[in-house]
Amino acid sequence: MKPNFIFVDNITKNDFSSKQIRITVDNKHLFPPEEIGNPITYALTFVADNKEFTAKYSIGSKDGKSRSGVLKLDKVLYLDLLKINPGTILKICIIEQNKFTIEKNKCS
């Protein structure tokens, strides 16, 4: 059984400039499932600092290849609250279906 949390440690300069987080194959189990050949975007809720934020999670590709998911967080959450930069490590925990907590890992 997979854990109910993941660590994201792959935030690059390109991710930062796009205000996105890539959810790699090893971490996709925490998020809504991929439908191979059918790209889909989910609305997810993230809780940080006792506030709820809506995010978009896109997964899947038209060519049928499995890829990383792309998580687009609210600008206030990404920049102001979490202060994400290239190299930031995040911990994401699932609370219930499509609802998560997100925080900076204490080591970042």
C-alpha cells in the first residue's frame, strides 16, 4: 500500500516561471487517475495555513503515453504563502478524495 503523502523535490526554474508543480510517476498515486489517451483536468482543493485554495491538476496525453501530472496552484498559495522557489521541497498529504494539505518540508 502506498503512503498517503508524497514529497515533491523536483521544482525547476521552468516550473517556477510557470507556477506549476510536476507530479512524477512515482507520486501520481496520490492524485486522481490518469486515463491513457484522454487528457483531463481536475479541480482539487489544497489546505495550507488553515485556508483552502483551488488548484488544477492536468494528467494524460492524446498520444497515449503516460506522463507526469501538472499541478497549477493559486498564485497566492504558490508565491505568497508557500514561497516556492526552484529547489523547494514540498510535502503533500491526502485528506480525502480531491482534498490535500500542502506545506514546505522542514528541510527546504
